[in-house]
Amino acid sequence: MTQAARQRAQKPLFEGAEWDFDTLHRVYDAIEDIALNDLGLSVYPNQIEIISTEQMLDAYSSHGMPLMYNHWSFGKIFAREETMYNKGWSGLAYEIVINSNPCINFLMEENTMTMQALVMAHAGFGHNHFFKNNYLFKQWTDAAAILDYLNFAKRYIAKCEEEYGYDTVEAIIDSAHALMDQGVFRYARPPKLSDEAKRDRLRRRLDYDQETFNDLWRTLPQAMTEQSDEEIDEDEIDVMKDIKLPEENLLYFLEKKSPVLRPWQREIIRIVRNVAQYFYPQKQTKVMNEGCATFVHHYLMTELHERGLITDGSYLEFMHSHTSVVFQPGFDDPRYSGINPYALGYTMMEDIRRIATSPTLEDREWFPQIAGKADWRGVLKDAWANFRDESFILQYLSPRVMRDFRLFALKDPDEESNYKVMAIHDESGYRRVRQRLAEMYDVGQREPNVQALRADLKGDRRLTLQHVRHNGVPLDPKLEEQTIAHVRRLWGYDVALESVDRVETG
């Protein structure tokens, strides 16, 4: 925007740190105009909620969700975060955003007006666009239904606690939580029931529980109560007959196949694994999701400043926060704790914009499909929609960013006492560094691959799990013992675990 155009722009939307709801509304409208009509973003409707410090801590404790069932682990997280905050050892997030439709944005009431504008841009349009358009979120989550489902889960588990006892319900949730990382579908999922079929199944379960519950049942032998429950769960029995092994989703397998779980216990496991599946795309897109939100907030806030809609002082306050978010300590810096996903994602997206508009000869060689094409908005929106962290880095990490981050690759052979430098800044080194960095964001390589391998349902009912080792790395003995104990609790019979090395193909 030229100086003359800037002088014709409206006066700043606000001055100073104070805010009120009218000011929030004006600033939101201005941000929305740029986000939709300039960047061309596509978002869910936004719902802005102003919350207190205690409410933010409460949201921390329940994975950032506005509705969640009760469990002791959430209280433990709340107590820890509250203590650290009160002692000044940690701060609180400026915002929390929910992948839902409408997209819920929690803003801290202590924020200045500049920070409120920043977090509306970051969460309400950056994260929101990514949630709505990325293929993983479209495949694995239902933004329109998640809040209703969590409301059902909260009521259902509370009802189970009332009817079957808090300790009994807690034990099931404990084990289900312990297996959440192995409770997701990574590559395929069972055929989805229609929404009406899901609602009908839930209604039948709740109606049956309501009609048949009698506290005197607690005095009956366990076998009699289990038989009564199983009689009404014919759809579960059909699924149990059809399930095939090996099965990567342990919670799904236990929910459908366990010989000892009653229907209400299976429903609790289903709730936990549905929550785990909801968060699964976020584990695969940390760099992209935060990079998208950071790029969007930087563009929107800069454009507001260029149009004269925020003051120089507000823009300096914003830049102070922004540069703190994207700061990347060096590997020899005491503050180093790994690669900052905000820094890497934002830098790569700014680099894509540079390559599309002002490419070098190196850029044209590495990225002929986008170099000089000018349509950086289209390139970014395509990347946000069709990639996850691993594939995004493989596709778009440039030599320039690798130089700026001073990236190199080390190898630590088991049989040797020293590290080996395996990649530096040359043609082959760039490609190897990019490959190794992408592997760091592959969930399949970061988390143990434990599957249900065999189950003798007609004999001693022994369940055999298989751990597929990656690069020969064994399970931690303590982790292995705890995993077997939790599976045994839900399976009801003996459980064994065997380990094999992954067979590399290609």
C-alpha cells in the first residue's frame, strides 16, 4: 500500500491496551475481511469466548476441550499447571482453539487489545482454516459433531460412575488412557455407520440401561449379570466375529473382542478411542498447523498495520510476541529443547512465498513447479490441504532454510563410541538432511508399533501382542510391563508380548 493510500485509510481501530466487546467486534470484522478477501481462506464460523485464568487452567487439564468426562488425571494436570503458574515458573497460552463447527476460540481476559487481535488472527483464521481444509482432519474428525459427542461422553461416564461405582469406572478409563497411543486407526478404518444409525445405537443402549438398572443386581453372581448384558448386544457380537488379526488399534480390538467386558465398559473404551482418534491428526501436523496459524497471523497483523488500522505501537507489541514465538535457539544454546515447530513451519511458509515471487537459480532447480509462479496463496493453500508434517518437509524444505537453521545430520552407530556426521550443506547432504528431518515427524517411527497378533478365543483365551521394532529399538521394560498389565485388565486373561524387527521393503 502506498503512503497516499495509507493516509486515506481509516483511523486505527483501537489505541492502547484496553479493550471492550465493541472493539473486539470491530477488529474481528477487519481481520475477517483480509482473511477471506485477500488471503482467500475458508473457515468455519468463529465463536469467541473470553475466559479467566482459572478457566484457562481448567481447559489445559482436559486437553483444551470445553466438555470432557471426569477423570483423576485431569485434576492432576490442573494442580500441576496451577502451581507452576502461581509460582511464576510458566505462563499461560494466549488462546485455545477447538476443532469444531463453529470453531471455538478461547481468549484470555488479561490479554491486551493487540494480543486479542493477534490470537483472533492466529486461532480464528489460521488454525480454523487448517482444521477445515487439511485432508487428515477431513478424513478423521467430524467438527460438527465433536461437542455433542463429548457432551454424551460426559453424561454417559457420570451415569456409569453412579450405577457401577467410581473405582470400577476409573479402572477402565485408566487402562484405556494408557493405551490411547495404540488406540487409533492409522491407515484404514471400519465402515462408518450413518449418523442416524449411531444415534439409534446410543438410544438403544441408554434406554436399555435406564429400563433394566436395579441396584439389587449388584448382589447377583457376576456370570448372571454378564449374560444379561450380552443378550442385548447382538451388533457387538457380529463385529467380534468379523474382526481380523493382526489389528493395529488395540482399543478397538479390546472393545470388540474382549471376553469379559460388559457393554457399558465397551462403550467407555469406545469413547476414549474416539477422543484419541480426534486428536490423531494434530499429532501429525504440529509443524504445519502452527506454521499456518503463525504465517496467517503475521500476514493479517502486518496488513492491518499497512492499512493504518493498528498503530505503530500496537504493531511493535505484536512483533515482540511474534519474534518470541518463532525464536529458534541453536543446538548449543542452554534453551535448546528441539526444533521449534512454530519457527520451522512459519519459516518454510514464508520461504514458499519467496520462492513463488522472487526465486533464485537454486530455487528454480529445486522447486521448478512453484518457482516464479507468483501465486503463493494458491501454493500455500494446496500445501495446507494436502500434506502432513513429514510429507510437507520432504516436499518443501529448501536448501536456504536448511542453511538458515544450520541443519546437519548425525549418526550414532551402536558399535562405535563416536557420532558420525552423515550430511552437510552440499547437494547430497541437503537431500539427506531433509529426509532425516522428515523422519523425525513420522508418527510411525516415534511411537511403538504394538498390535494384537493372535487370540485363542476357543481355548485358553491367551492374547499375544506383537511389538515391531524400528531400527532395532526395544520397548522400555517398564513400559512393556505396564502395557501388558493394562491390556490384561481389559482382556481378562493371560497376555504375552513378542518383539520382531521391522522388515524394510523397497
